[in-house]
Amino acid sequence: MKVIIPLAGKGTRLLPLTKEIPKPLIRVAGRPVMDYVMDQVNQLDVEELIFITGHLKEQVEAYVRTHYRQPARFIEQRVQDGTASAIDLARSYVSGPVLIIFVDTLFDADLSLIQRTEADGIIWAKEVEDYQRFGVVVTDAHGYMTKIVEKPKEPISKLANIGLYYMKDWKALFDGIAWTRSQPPMKGEFYLTEAFQHMVDHGRKILAAPVAGWYDCGKIETVLETNLHLLSHGSAKRPSPRAQVRILDPVFVADGVELEDCTLGPNVSIEPGSVVMTSVLRDTIIGEGAKIVGSTLEECLVGPGSEVIGQKLKRMIVTRGEVAKAP
């Protein structure tokens, strides 16, 4: 089986941080988002990883080649015209069942279902209350998809599409993509979900499978919520005790962080080489080699090498050249 991983997007909701770091490499609880996804992929028999790259593609390629053991192929999406077009770029390299993963979210899913399903495909979904924010999957009485509706106004389904798919009938998938790309684009884009709808409309059976957990990393509040979830479920790392440093669990403090007269937590992650002095941090992620002095930070993302001196910030994204209010 091959795995297609589209990550060409610019991550605009996390600007200015994503000017410097591709969204899949933003770190939560001490690791890049993409690593948590790959932990689950590593449990499968994978022939090849196919990365659809774009924004900051050199960083993505260098990281994958250094950290992942599977054979990897990189295809650049030069025109950002939608998810169907992204997957279509892999068409000539796919000759069997395929797993598709959008890696700006983390998930607790039973991927072993791939090995025993009789369906033509699987779309994993999570029941949510705020269904109007998402594309939702409508199913029949047996749990098979009948349609996907983007941000419905009426409560036709609460099963949110999380961006994780397995397509056993890969030929029908690419037929659906070809049909989608022959239609007028929607807001300039061709959506992969339209290809799934085409498959269902032409008799294919796509199972909607539940996930135990779904953790988004697409905007500042969800990055911090995901960080808290990970810290609360095994990823926390306390610093060694030291005078005038107060810890409010859970936190992740990497080795090699300099701490002096500060309060950290709850929900704080600090990467190696950073310095935090006379400061209070909560619900905040500090990148590698950053320096925080005489400041209070709440609900902030601080990029690698950034400095925050004598400031009180809330819900801000800080990089070496810019401080921006999170959208």
C-alpha cells in the first residue's frame, strides 16, 4: 500500500509562524505534528510515502529524508487548486490501494480496519456538536457514506470529515478525481470530497469509520488544545527542580532549557536552547532557542530564535521578525 500525504498549503491561519515553518513541522509537546501521524503509519506495511509538497518544500523533504524509514517520493503542487488536484499528482505512481492523510490533524484511529474491510473505501469521521464548522459525512443505516456536505446549515449529520481516507478501489478514486476536475471549480478549487461523492453515486461503498480522538493543529487555539491533550496523555516532561521555578502541570520542558525565576504552566511546551527568565507562561509553546525575559505570555506560539522582552502578550504568534494577533 502507498500513502499519499498532501501538505502543500501555506497554513495561513498560523501566520506569521508558517512563513518560516511548514505547518506539518510545527511542534506540539516536543515533536512535529507530522511525527504523531507517522507513529500510526509505522504500524502498517507501507510500500512508499508520496508527499505532495509546496510551501517550504525543502524543509519538508529534508525532514522526511532524515527522520522516516520508508521510501519517499516528493511531488510539488505548483498550482494550489485544491485537494483533488493534489491527489491527482500521484496518479501515475499508484497501482493499488492507497491511504490518504492530511497531516494538520492528529487522530486516534484503528488503521487495522484497512486489512479487514470489504468496502471500496473508508472515510474516518468524528462526531462533533459544532457540525456547521466542518464537512460532514451522511451515512445510511449500515454506516456507509451516502453524501458529504460542506458546513451544513441543517443538522443532517454530526460526523465531521477529519482528512483520513483509505481507498481500496483506487481506480474508482482516480476516475472520481478526473470527473471532479472536469467540472467547474468551486471557489477556484477542486475538492477531493467531490471524487468520493462520484464514487458513491456510481455504486462504490465507502464506510464511515469512527475515531476515538481528533485533534486539530490548524489554528492557534486548536494547536494549544492538542498540545494540552498530548501533555495530559504521556508526553509531559518536567524540568529538574530548581529554586524560584514553579511548575503547574502538565508541561514539556526539553533538556537544555535555561530557567530562572519563572512560573510555567499549565499547558506549556519549551524547546531546547530556550531561555525563560522572570516570566510567567501558560497555554504557550516556545520554539527552539527562543528568549523570554520579564514577560507574561498566555495562549501564545513563539517561533524558534524569537525574543520577547518585557511584554505582556495574549493570543499572539511571535517570530523573529513579527508579532501578530492570532486570527
